[in-house]
Amino acid sequence: MRPTTHEYDTELLYNGEVVTLGGMVYRGRTVLSPGPDMFLPLERWAQSVADQLSGPVSWRAISEGEVVREGTMHPAP
């Protein structure tokens, strides 16, 4: 049996604006599997971008217009 998944509108923000790097806009739809690490892919994504930008990057998962989960990742020291 295939596990249930959830699809969210997702975005990464830097200084309150959606991140754009190399012409790529970091906003879209993301399919995540339920569980305790459900939002870990978004945290990793934000961490990678925070390291590139050398500043904090926030992420959001939105469903039906409501923020379901959000967080901020800081660049590695």
C-alpha cells in the first residue's frame, strides 16, 4: 500500500522576500510524506539556501491559504 502524502504551497524567504537565485524562484508546490520528519526536506532546502546567502532563510508550508508550518534556518558557522 502506498503511504498518504500531502501537497503544500511552499516558499523560501530572505529579508521578507521570496528567494530568487540564478533566475530560479523558490516558490512552488511540494509533496511531503506524513511523519515526525515531514517538514525536514523544507528545513534542509532552507538551510542550503541560508548557507549560500550567508543569512537566515525562512520557509513556509501553506495549505488552503493557511500556513501549516514555518521555520527559519541560519547559515552554518
